[in-house]
Amino acid sequence: MQEKDRLETAWDRDWKEIGSALGPLFAEARQLADRLRPFLARPACAKLDEIADGLRQAASKITVVGQVKAGKSSLVNALIRRPGLSPVSVNPWTAVVSSLHFGRCSDDGAEAIFRFFDEADWRALIGSERLESLSERLGLPVEADELATEMQAIRDRAERRLGRLFGFLLGQEHRFAKVTPDVIARYVCVGERGHQPGRFDGPTSGRFADITKSADLYFETAPFAMPATVVDTPGINDPLRVRDEQTRAALDGADVHIVVLTAQQALSTTDLSMLRLLQSLHKDRLVVFINRIDLLADVAGDARRVTEHVRRRLRQEFPDSDIEVVAGSAAWAELALTSGPAALADGLPATMTSYARELGMSIDGASTVGEVSALCSGLPALCRAIDRLLQRGPTMARLQQGAIALQALSAEIERAAANHERVLDESIDAVRAEGSAVKERRAEIDRHLEALDCLPEMFEAMAADLRTELDTIGELASRRQQVDLLGVVRTSGEEECRRLRKAIGKRRNPTVWPCDTLAVRRKLEQCFLKNFQAVARDLRSLERSALENLWRWVRHQLPDERMDLEARSIGIIDPSPSIGALGQNIAIEIGDQWTAWWRLWSTTDQRLQRLEELFVDEFEPVVDALVASAEVELNSEIDRISERFSLKLQGLTEALGQRRRHLSTLRRDLADAIDEETARALIGEYEREQQDNRKLLDTCSAISSALRKLAEGCARSPAHHQSEALKAAS
């Protein structure tokens, strides 16, 4: 491919839309759900509505996290193709978690909604039990806790700025018909450091930022192929550490985490906050963007060295993960967006020209500022990475779960139609029979009707037994998680004490002891996910076994019944429950209080004993939060399995009920004296019913096949399986 063609491909494909592989799959699933509706009974339609609503409301979630002044907001502006939307000047920085929604509207059509803290929020932030217990566990006064001091300072500043409005605004919200940079600046940026109370002269004043709890902004779908939410977070190393807590709370359930580093200080050895944050995220959903390479002295050489440094550090901290790293510049991305593809390449910044050549590009008169800037900015590569991660994140799991649920509905209709086809064949044969054959057929029908009468009660018992077994697995899994995770904590605490004793023996200064919590967080994550995946396999195995037992039992009870039965429709479970608790701050990491804590104990043994106790006490809430996270996911999956099994029983009950009604009618017809004319009329009626049933069977078979291919193949090759599924359904 020639250089010009490569530039155009990058501009037209990678720079235009995000989630292009995922969006059409959701559209297809919704289309198939609509085609399925006319064939469902009312109870099944309620389930279909629930599934369809989930597919319509599904939105991918992309979070942007990183250091203060790493250029996160500039990157978000470029990523959503709206340069200049969020203020990015030197003094203000994002202080509020901002959710940018694409392809969805607010309840009243407002484009910007800002919600304020209420008194309960302030009490929770300033005087929380967590802060008190943290200081108590350290053995230090509550007043020494910096987080409480910071929050009180924020409130004091807000009261000075807002005056009498402060009390009135708490718990309220402000809505705007249009999103503008000035509006955003007033609500989400902390403002000038030297701001004077009562004066709000410009868009960077940050008048309401101190009391703003959340910001929700709404836009058209572009540049996303499906509904999406981009979450812009405060800096993880914000001087006000309360921002750490707000950032971590916004990260759960994301498909992609974009970690923004600045090229001037990219994942330094002292950046404990950033490493702790990464510990709380699923590594298979991470992409690291090294921003501001345009400010490097030697862009071509330094960008390569910085990128390799970050990759090496990530391999060191997360040896089992392969995290993609992209180097670029949000400033160059903005240049690409504002210049457009029509601008000439004359006057390209020298740093960009140098970097373009480092990437192997040939700069000639045919190139444009927009094209070259786009590739040098790293945004096309970042968008490709986002697309890849979207195809294996929670949104894709929800799509597959929805497709499986739809396929189960369709399969029940298809199976009932196939069974009815065989019933009609048997009925025609029975009417055509003569003499003793008719009498024998009536006796056979009597035996079938007797067997069918006992099935509903047995089905109800089987559903109850399955739910009991599922709940037992869930309870045992929670207990095992608790025991295993606490075992990791205790073992790590013992290892930490051995390290400290060894350091004391070498006469190192213990008052600046660097307690290694990253290692225990890594071990907790490995143990947690291993246990979770094991119980997920157990749940799938139990569902498969229950279905197989059901079919065997039906065949045993109705040995002469020719029914199409299958033990399929095993669902998937998102293999990655929330591990956000691993990012929690704990007391033994507060370095400026460690010295004071150390002086409370006189002997080495006392200090080691207290350290081990404190280690376990501090990590117990983390363990509890992880166990609770797993319980949420497992309970949801247990509910889905129960629903799927109940749906199987419901479909089977309906099919057998229809079978019973038809046999009763057939027995009545056979009990009468059937002359030749009556027999012909009955056969004609059955044949017309067969024609209608075959149309239903063909239609549902196509829909069921399309849904099955969608559920089984969308994660492997979305574009291929989409086209195959649409072809099968058409």
C-alpha cells in the first residue's frame, strides 16, 4: 500500500468511528427480537420486552484516568471529536467525575446536568466512620487525618465563594439545554488558586466545582457506532486526595480504561497512587496513552525510550498481562481535527515532521496537516485499541447474554412447532387407520394422557431443586473466597514482618519503612479471579447437568413420545467481576503518619506484632468488598440460570399441554364412528394446520439459527458472524 493510501485509510477508518464492530451486532439482536415477537405468547412477550430493553439501553463505558495535568481532558476532547469542549488551560483541572453520554438523551432533553452534594454527602466525606477507624487503627488522633482536613477546606472555600447560596444549593441540581465550555468550567474545574470570593469573571472561575457531586453531559451518537459513555475523572495524584476516592468509584463496569501518562513523567518509580489504581482495574481492559510527546526535546528518540520504559515497568508490575501502550499527543490530535484533510502540509511543526519520519511516513506536498497530525497524534492507534477491547468487555458479554436469552425463546417456539408437526402426522395416520388399529390407538392415547397429567408437578419440583443447588454453590463459593483471600492477607502480613525484621537487623531506618502493598494486591487479584472462574465453571456444569437430567426424565416418563429435546443454551458469565476494592487506600500506606505510629511501640517484637495485626485489619475490608463483588455477579448468573431453566420448563409444559389437548381431541374423534367423508374432512383440516405450522417452523428456525450464530460467534469475529446471521435470517 502506498503512503498516501495508508494515510487516507487511517483518516477515513480509524479516525471516524469507535465501536464499529460492536454497534451493528446490537442492532441485529434488536432486529431479531422484533421479528420474534409475533410468535410469542403473552408471558414470553414480557420476557422478550425485558431482553429487548436491555439491548436498547446497553452502552459501552470508557473511562479516562491518569495523573493531574497529564492532559486527560485534552485527550477526551480529541477522542469525542470536540476540541475545546472542556477547558484545558494551565490553572484549572478537572475536579469532578464527568460522564459524557453519546446516543442517549436525558429525561427532559437537557444536554448538561450537574448535581450537588447534600449535607449527608458532606458528613460522609468529612466525618466518616472510615476516617475515624483508620486513625484509631493507627493509634493516632482523628484530627491528624489529612483527608478530613482536605474535605473541610473544600467546604470552607465553597462557603466563601457561594455565600448565602451555599446552603440553598446543597442537594440541588442545575440543568442546561446546551453544553458549552463556559458552563463546564463553572461546574467541574477547580478554578484559579488565588480566586477572590464573590468574583466570577471568566469561564475558569470554577464557581460551583467544590460542591458539584457529578456532571452528566449528553451528545449525539458520533463518533461512536453505538451508545457509549466516556467518563473523565479527576487526577489520581490530585493534591486533594479525596479525588482518589471519587475516581476509583467511577471505574467499575467499564469496557475500556484509558490510562493517561505524561511523557515528561511516565509511570515513575515513586508513582504509588497510579500503580495502586492499576491494581484495581482489569488488566485485559487497559490501554496506556503516553501524552504530550510533542513537548519532548527529541521527540523521535525520547518517545521511543519513554514508551519502552513504560512497557518495561508494566511487565515488571503485571507480569501476567499484556497491556497495550500508545504514544501520542492530544495537541496534535486537536490540530488534526481543526485543520481537516483539506489543509496543506506546509508549516508542519518541526517536532511533528521529525516524529512522522520516525514512524516511517514520507512527508510530501500531497500530504495534509490533518492526515499527518492524525497519525502522529496516536489517536488512530488508540481508537483501534479501544475497538479491540470493546469486543471482549462487559458490553460484549451483555450482548451475548441477550442473544442467548433470545435464542432460548426462539428455540422453544421452534421445538414446539417441530413437535406439533409430528403430532399432526400421527393424527393423519390414526384417522386413516381402520378397525383394530383405531382401538389400539385409543388405548395408546389413554396411556399418554395419564403420563402427561403428572408432569407439571414434577417440573416445579425440578426447578426448585436446581435453585437450591445453585444457591448452595454460591454460598460455598463466598465462604471459600473469604477464607482463601484472608489466607493471602495473613501470609503476606507474615512476609512483610519478616522483611521488616530483616531490615531492622541491617540497621535500616524503620521510620521510613516502605510497606509493600502492591504485591499483596496482586496476589489477592490472582486468587480472587481464579476462585471466581472456578465457581463460574461449576455453575455452567450444573446447568448442563440439569438440562440433561430433564430430557432423560421426560424420555423415561414418555418413552413413546417423539419429541425434539436438546440440552443446550448454556449461558456465559462475565469472567471479570469488579476488583475496584484493590485500589482502596489503607492506613499503612500513609507515609507522613508512619513515623508517629512507629513511636507508639517500644520494642521490635511489639512493632512486628502490631504491624501484622494492622496488616490483616486493614485488608479485611478489601477482602469483604471483593467477596461482595463476586456475590453480585454470581447471584445475577444464578438468577439467569434459573430463568433459562424455567423458560425450558415453560416451553416444554406448553408443548406437552398442546400435545395433551390434541390427543384428547383425537381420542374423541376416534371414539365416534368415522365414515369416509368425515375422515377426509379431518385429514384436510390436519393438512391445512400442517401448512401453517411449517411456515412458523421455517421462520423460527431461521431466527433461531441467526441468534445462535450471533451468540456463539460475535466475540470471535463480529463482522463475519454478523453477515452470516443476517443471511440466515433473511
